[in-house]
Amino acid sequence: MTNEFLFSLTKQVRCAKRGGVRFTVGGNPWFLMVLIHNVGGAGNVVAVRIKCPYTGWVPMYRNWGALWTVRTKMSGPLSFVVTTSDRRSLVLRNVVRNGWRFGQTWAMKARCGGSGAGTRGSWEVMMKRRWTLLV
């Protein structure tokens, strides 16, 4: 009988996505669900905060997969702070525009680097406000 060992080295690589981070809004006025997809970088979202004009930053909780939920009534333009597993924070201000409706998907291009939220290694939104309503 021989003892055999198999050593495996893995490395998580950054993922380059095209088209910007996308937010699909669902739920109802008191139970907002947001599908966050097309996140580049590490790609693993570990925390999300949401803000509308009359609230501060409210933490969201993971409902299932890439679906994040908050049980606070939200209206007006929505901003998000998305934190990935490599501890980078992506700050997207007013990415979901005023007058949004459930079922719509919004996207905003972002670039890596900078100091969007004042945290080390955070991402920042391109200054040209390239938001897009996809559906």
C-alpha cells in the first residue's frame, strides 16, 4: 500500500465584464428585490447597501444567489454600494433613475481603481453618467 498525495494550487482571477454592472428591480414597494449581475473583478458579491433620497445607506440581505433584498420602502433614484469578496467597494450613485418600475434593468459602467467610497481599493463610477435602461 502506498500513500499518495495530490497537491493542487488554485488562484482566483479577476473577471473582465462588458456593459457595466446591471440591476434588475423586482418585488413590491415594501419588499424590494434587486438582481445584481455582470459584476466584474472578483465577481463574488458579499455585501450590498442601498440608498434613496430620504434614507441613509441601508444594508441589503442576500435572498438567493445574486438576488438582494431590503424590507424598506424605496422610491426615487437608487444608489448602491456593492462589495466583492476581494474587499473592493463599487459605489454607484443614482444608477436606477427616478421613475423606475418593477421589472426594469438598469446598467452603469464602472472602472476599477480610485476612491469611490473612500475605502482602500474601491471602484468608482465613470463621471460621464453612462446609465442605461435596458428593458
